[in-house]
Amino acid sequence: MTLQHIEQAASLGTRDGTTSLGTDFLRLGGRAGIRFLSRYGALIAFLAIWQVSSSAGWVNTAVLPPIDMIVAALWKGLAGGTLLGDIAISLQRAGLAFAAAVLVAIPLGLFMGQVRAVETALDPILQVFRQTSALALYPVFILLLGLGEASKVFVIFWATLFPLLLNTIGGVKQVDPKLLEMARVYGARQLTVFRRVVLPGAVPSIFVGLRLSATTALLLLIASEMIGANKGIGFQVMNAQYNFQIPLMFAAIVILAGLGLIANQALVSLQRRLCRWSNAVD
Amino acid sequence: MSSTSGGEVSIRDLSKSFSIGGRSLAVLRTLNLDIRSGECLVIVGASGSGKTTLLRILAGLEAADSGGVAIDGKPVHGVGAERAVIFQEPRLLPWLTVLGNVAFGLEVRGVPKAEAEERARFYIALVGLAEFGDAFPRQLSGGMAQRVGIARALTVQPEILLLDEPLGALDAMTKIGMQEELARIWSEENVTMVMVTHDLEEAIYLADRVLILPKEKGGAARLIDIDLPRPRERSESRFVRYREELLREFGLH
């Protein structure tokens, strides 16, 4: 079934003498419905299969509880406030680390992309750091910074720094030299060239880095909260599993997925606003 | 809205060579030339004859090995406000609208935004894009984008307009239209125009004089006056004779 089939049916209806207002509504409703289904159909089907197979007892309900139980646990955790504290502390950890990574990586990346000597000097060490898993370094950070907030924030910061830094450097370096020459012909000074050509040219690539970093931040957040934490969403996932509160465990996982979606959506809409000129936003 | 006098170029004993694979390759050998204020000089030559290099030296984007260029008696070092360049590619900033791109040249020179945009609008209209001020470069065709590049160069009101195969990337139909447009702009703006092309017909259509750069070592550059009334007619017999003369220069006829 495609859009065209529906439209044909609707226009036939008009010719047959049905009230055109009614058909218009039908057609509008049909179009919106189809757009909704083509986008979310697979997701809805996935949830439906889960719900049916769990409540019908085809799968072990203790491991995969039905969706309504998960929703109930989620509602209880949010409305009762037990999960709100976890969300707050997790957001604080990831947010601090992400903000610090942005503050360090973007200026440093812009500088490294511009000044060849700096990039040459720092690139080898960057490559080594980048290839060393942040999780493998977490025990080192714990030794250095203790098992408290500092080591958690730092390991997230460490992991989010590199995607952003490398994408910023890449963005600066890939700015078309022909555009730089054009700006020079019009007498633009170096600072003007940077502000009006290099920086806007690097923005799409910086956003790629921001979105990668946001995903990484959430990933490392959970990993760090699974070790030596007594609060946070990652802690809740582990804790609920230990205590066999499986619906609560899934509720915490749902919150994580939600945070990831919100962070990504926020960055996408920011990118749309800043990069109206390119249609490279997916 | 046009610059009045000035725009006289004198080229003295200009030489330039590049080293390619350890070998030094001379592209320009002691070239001497005077370009008159307000004239349209078109440079042709086989590939490798140094025509683009000459234009880039005039623009101040490259330095000569020896000899030099003076504009209105003042020696040229680097880029200058009295010159504007139109490249083969439009080189538009994709994040600026047509208006933003055309105003760009004035803005980086410190002209206030409102004033720069007002002048930009005039030249956007001059190249026939009045309705496209708010469009982004990706929404434009190749010919339209090149018009924006031309408008940007005109907006800074240069005495000398340097064009490096500006129509080279356009299809044949668009190209003829743009040649007419360039001829009109040149006559309205009273600007010295120096243009590089590999299209002989384009050279005859636009030029007061055609400079032919030699390809072989020891060959001399040649100047040919194009003594035809404007607007020029491509099928006219004298136009065709100039074409044959230029082809002979290239040993193709």
C-alpha cells in the first residue's frame, strides 16, 4: 500500500458524490497515519511482540517482563521519586564531563587544525591516547583520583574528549583552501579568515564530534556507575538486577535510552539551526 | 557606481619558473607588457604556457622570480584593494546566502554590514539575480553561482578585474550567455579586465587585445588587436578571420 493508492481512493470517492469535506479529512488522516506508520511501525511491532510473548508466557516473564509492568515500574520510580535522584546524579556526572570535553576539545582542536606544527607535535600522543580504551584506564583514574565523583567524571571526560577533538581538527583541516585563498584576495586578515571561513566551515564536522561524544558520554557513564557507585542510573541497572527487580532494571534501561535520544535530538536541532545552509543533517 | 580612472598595469621583465621533480621549468620568460586603463586584455596560450601563473602574479597570489608588476606606477606586492579576482570556480561560502557572499568582500574590508549589503544588492541585480538574494549556494546552478562570484568581485569596485577561465566550467549554452553578460558588465563598469581563457572565440568576442603566450622555449609573446565594433557578431566575416589568425598562431590551421 502506498500513498498513491489512498489518494486515488479518496478522489474516486469525491467523484462518486461523497462530501468532499469528509474525504479531505479522510485523506489528511490517512496521510498522517501512513507517515507515522512508515516511521514507527517497526518499533511498535517490536514492542507488541514483546508484550504478547511475555504476557502469553512464551518467554520467561521473570527475565523479560511484559511492557506494562516495565511502564508501571518506570512510573512508580519517577512519580515516587526514587529514580529522580539517580537521574540527577547521572546527568550531573555526564553533563560535567561533556561540558569539560567541549571546553577543552573545541578550542584545542581549532588551534591544532590551524597550526601545523602543533598538530604534528601532538598527533602521535593523541593517537596513542585515543587507541587506549578509557575503560582500561578507569582503574588508573580510580587510583589517582579515588573512587568518588572525580574519577567517574574524569573517565567520561577522557572518553568524550577524543571524538570531539579529532573531528574538530578534521573539520578545520578539510576547509577548502580555495575558499581561504578567495578570502585572502579580498584582503581578509588571518583572524577574519578564521572567524568567517574556517570556523563556519568546521561546524558540521564539530557537530559530528559532539554527537559521537554525547553517545560516548552515556556509555561511559553507565560503565563507571557499575563500579563503586551507590547512586545513578547505571547503578540502578546493576542494583535492580542483583535484587531481581527486573521491571525496575528495564525501567532504568528505558531512562538511559530516553536520555540518549533526547541528547541526540537536542544536538540535531541545534545543528539544523546553525547549519541551515547544508542539508547534511540526517 | 563605477571606478573612473586608474587600472593601468605595467609588466616589466617578468620571469617565473617552477621546479617540478627537481627540474626547473620556466613558464614566463622576461615578459614585458602594458595594459591600458579600461581595456579588456585576454590571455590565451597552450596549457603550460603560464597564463594562469601570469594572472596569479597580477593578483598578488604568487611572486615573480625576477622583474615585476606595477599598477598605476606603484609596484605590486601581494593582494590589493584595487584588484579583484574571479576564479574558475565560483568559490562561494556555502553558509552565506547570495547576499552574504556578495557583501563578503566589502565586509572583510571593514565596510559596515548595512552599507555592504546595499551595494551588494545593486550588483546582484546587475548580474540578474535580484530574486535570489536569500538563496544558498547549493540551490544555484553553475552559471548562477558564477554570476554570484562575479557580483562579489564587482561589489568591491576594483580598478582591475582579473578573471581566471571564469566560464571554463560552464556548458556551451550558458557560456555564450555569460560572455555577453561579461561584455555588458565591462562596458558599464569601466574597469580594466584581464582574463585568461582557452576558448579563442571567447577571446575574440571580449578582447580589445589578445595576448598569446608562447609554449616553446625562446618563443615570444604576441599581441593581436581585435579591431571589431561592439557588440560583436560571431558569424561576421572579420570575426571568423580573427579566429583563423589565432588558430594559425597555435599551429592548428
